[in-house]
Amino acid sequence: MKNMMKRFLMLAMLVLAGIALLGCQARSTATTITPSPNEVGNFASYADIKNYLSQYYQKSGGYFLSRMAPGGMFLESATDANTNTSAPRQYSQTNNQVEGVSESDVFLTDGYTLFMIQGQTFRIVDVDSLTLSYEFKLENGYLHGMYYDEASKQVILIAYEYTYPTEEERKAADFWWYYSYTTTKVYIFDVSDHEDITIARELSFANTYMIQSRMIGGMLYLMLDNYQINYQLNEEDFVPRYRDSEEGSEDIALPAQSIFFMPTGNDYLGYLMLVSLDTRSDEEADVKAYIGSGYQVYMSLNNLYNVVYRYDYDEETQIYTYSSFVMRFEVQEDKTLVFKAMAQVEGSPLNQFSIDEYEGVLRIATTHRVWTNIGSTVSNQIFLLDATVDGEMTQLSKLGNLGKPGESIFAVRFNGEIGFVVTFVNTDPLYKISLADPYNPVVISEYEEPGVSDYLHIINDNLTLGVGRHAETIQDVTRFVGVKVSLYNTAGNETLLKGNYLVEGTWSYTNVMYDHKAFIYYPRLDLGVVYFAIPIFEYTNNPANPNYWNYSQSLYVFKIELASETLEYVGRVSHMDQIQDPYYWYWFDSVDRAVMIENKIYTISQTQIRVHEIGESLIPGGHLILETPEDGRPVTEDSTK
């Protein structure tokens, strides 16, 4: 009896110690937890999880249905991969935000091989011969992104696969309104020998969608949205499950101690799943689930930050506000993620570039809107938080009043002790901000010009590049007219415009505005230049019929001379024919991505790969047909402009 009591006391102490290590004020699982808590804690049993989840549902017709209204509020409140021994080649790489932290992409190279995913298909192509050496195709689903690990000679594919139930299964299933179930899959390919490519490992996470992923060395980090409890609580099956070929073919249910509650928004209920996987070993994956959601993700070499939005309505003041919970997960010595701290800030970040960590300080730029029954107000600010403490990341300082009345943030970029913020309504104020003293951030300069930069890229300590849209204002009405590429000297206390390129035509846009992976960056410091390329979609008036537009799409290539600080247009590559019918949408001829190797650029569309030599202009140098166009027409060998 005494031994049993000792074991019980030891177990209780271990549980309490585990909760304390979370670095937050976790509530006791014996206490009822209000939905949308402001803290993080874990559960002791599946029964505790079920009791907590039941607060989000109401029982109706034998099922526990969501209490969340359709409008989003609670109802009760408003080198070669073979054995290539050639000299290393220079080549462009994925446009990652943080050095050393890789992000997935769809077109990669090691200088000798092209790795690409398009829809359902993964292909490997030899660069020099432009020949296809391997192809893998999914039956149901599509490929989301991939990583290439040079050290292990592995390609890590992330895919969505769909399961389509029969009519009888749909009627009998609890989730009868779903047409299909989505599973996130991870395929690890051994590509060390192109003559014998194999799948070394396979993992699957049922009922999930990808939020973001990152890779540091051989460690893959997945942030997944598990939606299985979003609409209905199934008392028999409410625990996330996954499969790992290294652990067998059966489902692995997460233990209760690996499931946590956390702050969540009032418009969605699900599990945020965090997966830490060493792709270079056969070790078991570390999987944790948090009852809540995730939106924006930023990762440094030391921490992963997840942003959760929270909307609130005050019935007395009739004011809508929203805030962001920023959760810090620390990378441990075993390279797994453990929750450490959290902070709540006003507003929300625009994207991952609005968040940055530098010397133990988290910087986050937000736009905050407040809605009342008579209108709304907008404010922009940067919060500086202590990212070294556990529990609550305390605010060190706040820099507000960025932008003119009504302006919101369109772009952010941090570079060590300097930050850049772009706000916009009618003109583009580019703010340069000193963050050297985290207790006293100050605006150094403000530069205004027509239009806006939607994406900022740091070239070096002197030069910053902006990609965005030119704008014109007529009778107090501002409208965007086309793509704008601007080179700035931001070294001193005054920002200087060094080069500006405006795309001609009636109207144009680039997907770099919302997808920084489409920005192809290739520094050739040995030549004193930097090449970059962006896809541009163009629309021009059709002279024959003013009610229609002519459409074209190309990859524009530019060069920056570092010594003279000049911006030069090199040329553009299009995979489209001269379109006789101006109304036909040639989506499969759009240049999705490109890579640059030595003095060549390889462009890819759904139908083909084309290669051009980069000189004073772009010189055609061959192509490889990947697919025959769906309309049966021949593919032209070149349409360089």
C-alpha cells in the first residue's frame, strides 16, 4: 500500500512538473476550461479532452454539432544527385526568409539536376542533356511542395491525397457532408542513384491541410490543420491519428499528454498539429496537437512562432476589435518543438515577413482595425517583445503611428537592426526604422512615391529592392496600373531611388505580391551583379474589340550592377505562342518558376522547360516537352521577347 502511494505521488509530481515546464499558467484539467482560453496547457486523459471539446458543441439529433455560427461567431455572442564529381556550380536557390531555414518549393536544382513538381507529378531532369530521368505521379491528389537535402541525397515531397467514399459510406458517416477526406502525405525519396530511386519513408496525417512547413538541416517541421472536430464531436473518434511506415501500417493515436488547449479564434475549431521529423534517420516523429488554429508562421533557427487571430465584440460599446496571439515554440536539443511562451498584440501581421527574431527580441508589425457603428479606424505599429523568457513574452516597446490616416501595411522586411515598413492608400511611404535599441525604436527616414511595394528584398546593407504596383490618382481616385520594380539606396538617413522599371501596357500584375517563392534571386558577386526574375501577367486593350483584353504572360529578367547601383532590364521569356484568339486563357503555358545555373536560366511551365543563356539579352538554348497541350496544338520551341 505504501509503495502504491509512493508511485502515485511520484506520478502526480511528474505530471505537475511537466505542466510547469510549459512556461505558462496552465489550468488544472479537473477545472472546466472556458472555450477560447488565453493560455496553453495539456490534458491528463482522453476524458478531459472530451469534456473540454463538449463546451464547443450542442447535442442535436444524437450528434454533438458545432455551436459556431456560419458567420464565424459563437451563437451566444456576436551537387548531382548521382555521383557527379564535377566542380561545384553556382545556382539560384529557394527564396527563403531566414538563412539556414529552408522553405518548400516546386522547382529546385543542385546545379546538375532539376527537381520539379506540377500538380500530381514529380519529375527529375538532367540539366545538361535536358532529359527526363524519373517521374512519380499521384493517383488522387496533388503535390504541395518539396525539399532537397544535399547531405542525405533525399527529396522530401509533401502532398495532399483525397479519399472519396461511396454513396453508402457518405450517408452512414458522421461527416456525411464531406465529399472527400484530405490526407497530408510526406514521401521521402532516396535520389542518390537516379537509376534506382526509391521511397525510403512515408507518413500520412488524416483529415489535415498544410499550414506551413520548414526544414533545418535534416529536420522537417510541419504545421498542419486537422479539421476532424471542426463541425461535429465524434465521442468515439476525436483524437488525431497518423501513420509512419517506420512504425508499421497501423494508425498511431496521439496520447492525451501530447494534446494541448490554447487560445483560438471564435470562427474555427480544430487541431493545430506540430510535427518534428528527422528525415535523415528512422527515429519516431514527434507529434503534438493543440486545440486551436494557426495562420501566420515564422521560424528562426531557435524558435517557431505561430499566430492565432482572435475577433471580439463588445456589446456595450458595439465595437469590433481583433488581436493576435503569438505562440513561441522553442527548438530543443533533440530538435523537437516545445511550447515556451506567448504574447497578445493588437491587430494582425500581414504575412510571415511581418515577423522577425533578432538577438532574443521578437519584432512583429501589425495593422489594427477597430469597427464601430459609425465607422472604422486603422493604425499600424511594430511591437518588440522579449523572446528569451518563458510564460509571457513581455513587451519591450511599441512604435506606433506608422502611415497616414487610413493607410495599412503592404510590405515589411527586417534586416538585423533595421526594419522597413510600407504603408499605402494613395502614395507609398517606405519607412526605414532603427531597431538597434529594442526599448526605443525610431523612424530614420520616410520616402514617398506613387504606387506601392508589396514585396521587399534586401540586396545588401546599402540596397533594397521593391516589387509592387504603380498607381495613378485621377480626381481623388487611386488605381493600380501595372507592375513596378524599384531599387533604393537605404544606407543613410535618406532613402534614394536608384532605379525604377514600370511594365508597359494597360494593366499587369505579378504573383510575387503574394508568393515570395515566385521571386527568383541569383547573386553573382564574382561578377559584381545580382540577377533576379519575376513572372508578370499582362492585359492590354484589344483594338478590334474594346470589350475584351489581350492577355500574355512572361518571366521578366533583371540585373543589378552593384558598383553603380543601377537596375537593368535584361529580357523576358514566354512559353506562349502569338495568340490569334485573344480571349483564350493559356494557363498551362504560364511560366510558374525558374532557376538560374551558371550563365543560364531554366524556365518551367506545365508543358515544357526552356533554357536561355543570360548575356546582354536572353539567347535561346533548347527545350524539353513535358506534356502535350490539352487543345492538341504543337508546342513552339521559343517565343523569347
